[in-house]
Amino acid sequence: MSELFDAIDALIASASPLPPPAERERLRKAHGLTQDQVAKALKVRRPTVVSWESGKTEPRPPQREAYARLLEKLAELYPADAAVPGQVASPESVGAATEVRPLSAGPAAEPDTGPQSVSAPASTTDVVPDRSAGITTRVSRRPATQRAIPKPAPVPAAADPRYANGPLGVLDGDGSLYCVGGLVLDCPARTIPALVDWTLTDTHLGAPRLHPSGKDADPLIVLTAAAAVRLGLPERLEDRRGLRLPGDHKVVKQITKAKWQLTRRGFGPWARIYRPATDGRRQCVQFAVLPWGALDSRSWGTTDQLDPADIAGVLGMYATRVITPRGSTAVSGLETMTALRPPTRPVRDEDAGTWVSGPLPGSLTDQVDPAPVEAPDEHPIVAALYPRTHRRTPGEVLDEEAYEWTRDPQLLTDAECTRAFAVGIDVNTAFLAAANRLVLGLGAPVHLTQPVFDKKSPGSWLVDLSAIELDPRLPSPFTPHGTRPEGPAWYATPTVAYAAELIDTYKLPVTIRPREAWIRIESGPYLDPWYKHLAEAYKQTMADLGVVSGMTETEFLAAMETHKQTDPAVAAVLSAIKSTVKGGIGKLRERPQGTGYKFGERWPALERPTWRPDIRAAVISTARVNMHRKLLKTALATQTAPAPSGHLTLDEDALLPIALLSDCAVYLSDGPSPLDVLPRTADGKPAPGTFRLGVSPGMVKHEGTQEMLWAVQMLDEGHNPARHIKGTDAAIDGE
């Protein structure tokens, strides 16, 4: 008889009702479950769950009954016609348990009715029952208060229901958490630990990973000055060197008592509070404290002075297009590299029948030490070779830096001195453009003696390039100061490859014979995803400011004259993106920080797989030789007679720069516009290989124009006109 009952149970189980495939996926994601987790629970393979959710196959007993039960329970928690806790819901969908009432109609504050009250302008308000916590969380969508600048375009909420309210929120002193798109949540928390708990359970903040093998972005809570005071934080950090709260501060004690942890950098302008992951689920909240200088004005302008809703708009746009900020834009630039190319991926261990962590091909998977010539002076490898007072020569250290060069004023021609203007042109995101398709080393360096140069091998080469003679009015492409090398020196692969290109193209009587090399055997275009991601973010943000691809040169120049005034908030996002590029490259060779560091000791950054001074050198080298290639092509396109074979001496008609600063070049011109400078073909098109006006990375824009006499005076006084061609100091402006 029992066998008959078992058969009947199996028959019933085989017909267990299941929701449609799309609903199965929705319910799983609503609870934050992965397909791997479901597969493990039901003792099937992940592709089986994928097939069930796509409708290609249907589950069979005994898994069908268990799967049906799982979906039934999830449907009770997340009904299709009800809002997820923390999301905005319409009064009709919330039901009788929902109280709907308007907020104060105007800037005046409401009477204080407890932790759930919000002082705000008029808005639409919804109250969403939180079944798990037994409390009611009120959310609203309301217009920002009166702003001095336009608000960035709304940032759409994440498609992942776990992060339905976007990547971040800005908390004000009245407990209002301003999220992207005008959403405002009422925060009841009065302490940092309570705020962490509330953020992780009630806000639905965060962002999906940028790579399938990466990690989701943790929620970011930005604290205004009023919010910091509300939570017991000081208005100003007393530790101006370490930039962190002391360990005995009451807030740090609260965090420890609640069994949360701080990262090694402690509670400073950027802080991370976490508990170790359990069952593969992260528990971490990031904080940015505005009154402590979390948003550097060189990158973000005056963003920290905006209303909370506008700050959320600016940071939300950046988070959606680049990454949720985790520190300075330099830190975010480096984090974006890792997010797009994680060091590891899940690998199936067939013997154990489990998934383990394995290296991801094409990524930086292990920490490796640099070659001695690539390391800065304070690195332990270098400190062991030379005394601290030793100044390394070009034959002992790799010196690949951006251009800072001025022409000797004695080399100005008579024709140049009759011109009326100095015109600066600037390469758009030059370091980003240099990263495109750049082959980089992925592993540890290997030392070679008397090697044959191979442009496909990334690394550093000791070679004498002093025999390559160029016109003295042009900077040398081999040194950042533009002076001709005096003997053997270390160069990154792109620099030596450009030397070989000059020799082959112009039949120069020079042979490249490296004496030594440090090369990487394993290589690949590590930065390609980073380039594509940030280039798209840059172009999309420029388009928001009215500058798009396909414009005529005249339209482009006109749009660039006013683009930062079109929407200053979006302009702040643009500034942050550009800082992310430069800062991210700089972080690849982060120097020691803090007063406790002793010369010759290791510092924390050295333990990262992304501490790679050789990659930084390769990018900067590529940007510099790209600039020189355009300078040379421009000169050759404007001189009267072609350069004779065997040397690169140019005639007096050639258009040559008078100053360079990184990605900016200054030319003397008869007119004030770049259109008066840049050479054209007979049919009016830009001369091949020269600078081209446009919005894409690697193209150029107008940097500024001054009078010719101003530029010549700058040269005579030993100043660089490229630094001041805009009328300000480019370094102070973050350029």
C-alpha cells in the first residue's frame, strides 16, 4: 500500500503548478538569489536552472515539487502587484495598510513627528510596509529645492530589483536620504551602526557588477555636514595628516561594539564598514563625509556645496556611467580597472565537485615586484641597491613622464615673430586614448642581456637613442623635458618602437641595439575594457553638454565655448571622469603615504596586483609619442619642401610648437582659432596624421588663445605658455 501512496505523491508532484518562466526569474532576483544558489539547493547544475527560467525545459520530479515550493514562498514575499520594500509604490497597489499623505507644500519644515518625519518641499509620498522588520518606511519622489544650477538628467534605477533605488544616497541632517531620480527615503537611524543596518536591509541601494566574475558595488551613503553632526561625527577632522577618527572616538567604539569592522584606513573622508561575508553575501556600506573633504574640488568642482538632491544627481550619474565612487577619482579609476577585469573567476574543480577561485585570463591576477629600473627610489628593491642620497641616472631608472617642454626663444623664426596669436590645442583624454589596444605585460619581469628589440614585448629597454637627430625646434620624443638624450637610457617599449618607426620611415642612419631589457612574457590589452567604458562615459557626458560626434569643426568649437555653462552639474561629472582617467593611471605607481613610513620599507599599495609602474610608464610613453607623431606630421604637412631622406631637418615654413604641457601644445598663429593653425589638404580636409578637432578621445579641442607677445614673454621669463594659455594655471585647474 505504501508503494501506491508513494506513486500517488510522485504523480501529484509531477503536476505541481509553476509560474511562467519570466516570473521564475523575477522571484529569484527579488530575493537576491543567484542561479548557482538555486541549483545547489535543488542539487542540479546551473544550466538546468537557466533552462527552467528561459522556458526551454521544465523541472521533473523530485526537483519539480521543491522548485514549486521555493517559487510559492517567494511569491508570498514578493507578489507581482506589490512594491518591493523600500521602492516607490502607488496608493492603489499598497492597499489599505498604506497611509498616503502629502509633505509640507513649501520650504518650511514640518512639525517634528519623530524619526519618520521629513522636512521638505511638496511631493508625492508613499508608505511601504516592511513585512520583515514590522515597521513602515515612507519614501517620496519630490522636486529638489531651489537650485542655482540645473539638475543632471535623471539616472534610471538599476534593473536589478536588489538595487531598485540606485547606487547611492545623500543623507541630510533631517534624516532625508536623497537617492537618484528624485527619490527620498526617511532614515530613522541616529548612529552609524544603525545607519549601516538600515542601509543594508531597507534601502535597496547598490549596483550590479561590471563583469560576471566581479563583485556588486556596495551602497554608498554620502553624509552632509548636518548629517555628520546628527550621527555624532565631528564637523572637522583633527587628524589632518592621517585624516581619520582616533580609535577611541565614540563613533569608532559604537562600530566595534555592534560587531562591524573598519578597513585599515579607518573612519576618514571615505570609509568602509563591513562584516566578513557569510554564505557568499557581502555586508558592506561605504561612506563619504562631505565636510571632511571627500569630494576634491579639483575633480568635482563645487559639487559638495550643492543641495543634497543635486549631489545625488551628480554622483549618481558618475556611478551609473563609471563606477560607484569608493574614494578619490584616482581610487575610482583603479577600482574600475579591477571591476572590468577581476583577478579571478569561478573554476569547476571536477575532482571535488565544487567551484573554486581561479585566475581570469587577461587580468592582473598576482602581486609582482617591478624591475629595479621601474621602481621609485623608496622601493625596497632600489633602496637595497643605492644609498638614499644617490640620484639615479637615465641608465639606472626608467623616466617615462608626460611632456613639459618649451622652445628656446632664440630658435623662433622671423616669420613666427610676426604672428599675432598663441593658440593652444589640447588632446581629449590623452592617457585614455593611449590605453586603447595597448599591449601590456601581465606577469613578472624577465631580465635579458643584449636582446633584439621586439615591439610586441612590453617592458623596459636600455638603449642609446642619442644618435637620432631631429630639428632642434622640435622636442625630442624620448624625454619628458624634450631635450635630446645624451647616452644609453631606459625606455618603455612604446618609446623604442617609435624610435624604430622614425628610423624606418625617414631612413635615418641609426641602428637600435638594446644592451639590457626587462620584459613580460605574458601580455595582453589589459586596459581595453577600461578604455571602452570610460570613453563611452566621456562621450555620453559630452553629449549631455551639447557636444556630439559628427559636428562640423565650426559647430564643435562653438559648442565647446559654452559646454560647461550648459549644465554645471553635468560639467562636474565630466571633470570627475577626466580626473578618473589621469588619477587611475597615476595610482598604478602609488607612492607611500602617511607619516609613519620609513624609507626602504614596503607600503600597502605594493601588495596589489594593480601596483604596476611598468603599465603606467607604457601608457604615458604612448601618450607622449602619440603627441610627437602628430607634431611631426603637422610640421611636415606645412613645410614647403619635403624633408630629405636621412634626416629630419625642417624648413622655416614648417608649423612647429613653442610649448608643450602633457597633452596641450601651443602654436603661434595669424588668427585666434585652431582653424587658423591646423593644416588642411587642398580640398579643405585636415591633413593626414595631424591633429583633428572633435569630441572623441585622442582628438583635440581649443585650449585657449593669448597674444603672441604674451607667449614670447613667458618663454623669455622661463615659464611655460601651455600651462597658462587658458588664463589660469592648468595644474591648479586639474588639467
